[in-house]
Amino acid sequence: MLGFGWSAADLWLWLAPLVVAPFVGSFLGVLVTRLPRHRPVVVARSACETCGTSLAAFELIPLASYLAQRGRCRHCGALIAPFHVAIELGAIAVAVWVLSAETNPDRVWIDCVLGWILLALACIDWRWMLLPDVLTLPLVAAGLVLTLLSQPDAVALHAAAAAVGYIGLRGVAWLYRLARGRDGMGGGDAKLFGAAGAWLGPAALPPLLLLAAVLGIVMAGVLAVSGRRLSATTALPFGSCIAAAFWLLWLHGGGMAWLV
């Protein structure tokens, strides 16, 4: 046993997310870049996006390789997209955030995995304006499985929340199209909102939607201040706002109270 009543296993459980976070971020960078373009994510070797040269293992060390190569490909000298560093730092930030907010070591990995998935979804939506089913639908299932394992009596309630979240946002999208004659929200947004219902339960859906809307307004304001011209037809990645609101309510809004 270590100080404060922690065993070495408990300490490792806390530190492990920080150790693996950069590598998770590196994988998420590949996922965000390749998945929307229907390119293989796991089986294909990493290669320079400019010259196509396959990268050696020492060129794939998160953060360290980028710094050692001064942000350029070792083979052709092309700039390495800063996005890859940013998402690796984002994955680390998720782990640090969880470790600073979570008090139960048994829940650290659940928080981190959820945060990393939501980070990937937010980045994909930001860059590609879509939310892949291969990420959103398993997130729905995972929320219901966790509820089943921790509080079986609440499964039906969380399943209903997932259905209401999905149908509700699809209804909003239908009304928008009816009123404006064009799509204003994608089906992926509704699926992610349904996933949030599966994890958080029905009571969280109204504040989640409100928080996502506020974040969307803030996003639009930041883009306007940065010089981007916005109009009534400008598409914004609302799924990124849903992911951020989902994460905030899960970690800080009592979302884990049912997970004992």
C-alpha cells in the first residue's frame, strides 16, 4: 500500500491514462483523417500525406517525433499538419481533465474512453461536417450496457432517453426543412444526441440541448470575430457542440451518479 490508502495498482490506474493518452491521440488523428474518406484506419501503414512515403516507428512517436523533425517530413520536407499534434494534446488534456475531476479510480477509464471518442467525433464534425455511424451507434450501445451493469432497473429509462433524444432532434430537423426548404441538421447529430440520452438519462436531455445551443452561439461568435462571413445558410458543426455539452454534463453534471 502507498500513502493515502492507495495500492500500487490504484496509482497505476490513475497514471496509465496519461501514459497512453498521446498514443490514443495519434490514433485519433489517423481516425479523423481517414474514416470520413473511407480509407483503412487500422490495417494501412502511416505515410506522409504529401509524398506518400511509409513512416518508420521512430517517426510515429507522439509529440516527440514532430518536435525532433521540426514539424516536417523527414523524406520530402513538407510541413506536417499541426492538427496531428493538436489532437494528441487534446487526448492528453482529456486524461488530465478526468484525473483532476474524478475521485473514483474505477471510473477513470470510462471517463477517458468516452472523452476520447467525443473528441474524435467533435473533430470529424468540425472538419467534415458529419458524424460516422461507426462511432455514434456503438456509443449508444455502450451507454445502455453500462446502465445495465450498474443499475439494471434504469435500462428502460435510458433506452427511452436514447429514443426520445434521437426522435426529438430528427423532428427538429424535419420542422426546419419544412419551414426553410433545406436541411439544417444531419442525422448524425440526432444519433449523438440519442447516445447522450443512453449515457445520461432523460433528465439530462433538456440541459444538454440548451448547453449545446449556447456553445453553438459562442462558436458562431468566435468565427465571426475571426473574420469568417456568416449568413443564414452557413453550416456549423453542431455535432461538435453536442459532443462538448455531452462531455461537460457527464463529467460535471452528475452524469455518473447512477454508475456505482
